[in-house]
Amino acid sequence: MFRTVFAAFLGVVSWVAVPLAPAQNYPVKPVRIILTTMGGSDFVGRWLALQLSTAMGPVVADPRVGAGGNIGHQAAAKAPPDGYTLLLAAPPLVINPNLGSKAGFDPLRDFAPVAMVATIPNMLVSHPSVPVKTLKDVLQLARKSPEKLTMGNGGPGSTSHLAHELLKYLGKVQILGVPYKGASFALIGAMSGEVDLVIPAASAAEPYIKDNRLRGLVALDTKRIASMPDIPTAGEAGMPELLISNWYVLVAPANTPRAIVNRLNVETTRIVQSPETRRHLATIGGVPVSSTPEQAAEFLRREFERWGKVIRAAGIQAD
């Protein structure tokens, strides 16, 4: 009887040890981080890959740009859950599935969040000729003359488009949207006076604010922009829910072993909290953010629900 019980025990131990072995040896080959957009995603993702390579062995950035990010999202969602394919998620991960049925992935079920990495705050800015100096001025003018004010955006479904819709939704106002072929073109449109308002990354707007080609109205973050401390936050301006940033969260395919997720979280957190990363991100106005896997998962859930509410209220559909 003892031999039978002992044999059964060994069988259980060997069964448990099988899935743990890959996690104990991880990684034994190069890891890739899929990047779905250029700009901030590429900047943050390549730095993260470089720093992880120092700690873990080869980690490469793998740009999969196209279809609003969905090519990369789908590739990551369908990859084996072994820790060798990761995704640096950005707002389109939670925005695109809310826009229609063609995203091809579920942002909450198809991924295992690893860690938050960084945010790049946005700002509401105006052309200097527009008679507004604060968020309150914008709302008052919009209520007095619905759709007289115009706001440029980076195209249907873009973060800047949804930022515009969020402002309208929270302020209960009508501001006419003007789509451009990208966020940089919308910013140029505001500088030239083609449109009155735009919501760009704070770092992109800063040089034009400082040479008076744009007027900074409000930082859409919980903290003031360090390089532009005179511009109030959304909360200080009376609209604390008007929080819009370009954020980056490292995720793995769903069912990736928890030991691998934990290893990646430890290494990513160490990198994010380093002075070198803080200095690197500061060059594009980025702020490092660290978290547990659970905190990252909760953040994605809140963002998915928040943008879903805005998209449904605005009646936006990509299909």
C-alpha cells in the first residue's frame, strides 16, 4: 500500500513539475515584443526591449503596424502562451473592440497583463486667436454657440477623436470635429488656424505653446506638466474625469504561466523605476508607471469600460 501511495505521489509531483519547468528556465530563446503603432509606442517599446535584453537575454522589438493596431493585437492574442511573444499595449487595445466586431480579439480575455510601463499626458490647446484661455471659457463658448468651435483630430476612432468626444460628453456641449490624416496634421491645423482646438500629446504641443503659436488651456492628467507648471490640470479646471493619456502596458497571451508573468513583472518594474528610464521617457514627455499584474489588469478593464461608454454615447462605429 505504501508503494502504491508513493508511486501516486511521484506521479502528481511529476505532473506538476512539467508546466513549471519552462518557467524555471525562461527564457531559453529570444523574446519578441510586438509594437502596434509608431511614435510613442515604438520609442517606449524599443527602450524596454533593450533594457530587458540586458537582464534576460535577447529581447527584440517586432513592429506589426496596420489596421489601427489590430494586426499586432491579433498576432499577440494568437501566439503560444509561453512568454516568448509579448505585446506593448496602447489605447487602441481597448478602443478598437468597442468600435465594432472586426477587431478580432478580446482585450480582457485574450491577454495576461504583466505590468504598466509609462504614460504620455495630453493637453487641450487652442489657436491664440480663439477667445478662450481656460477650459471654462471653452465650455461657455460652446454652449453659447453650438458647433461654432472646431476641433481637429487624427481621424475616426483615433485617441484624439475619442478625446474630443469625451470632452463633448462630459461638458454636454457640441464642438465640430474636423478629421485629419493623423494627429500631427491636426496639430498643424490648429497652429495654422484651420481649427480652433486640438488635443495633442503635451510634449508635441510644448514648443508651439512656448513660442506662442498655440495656447495651452488644460493638462488632461492628474498632475501638472513639469515643464509647463502654469497650465492647470483637468481636475483643477473643474472636470476631473477629463483624463486622456497615451499609456503603455506590457501584456502576454492569456494563459501564460504565472511564474513567467511574475518574472517579466519584476524585470519590467525594475527597469521602469530606474533613473535611466525616467530620463529617457522625459525626452518625449513620458512618465514611468509601475504596477502589479493585477493593477495592470484593473487599469485595462477601467479603460475598456470608460471608452466603451463614450463610443456608445457618440454612436461611433468602425464597421
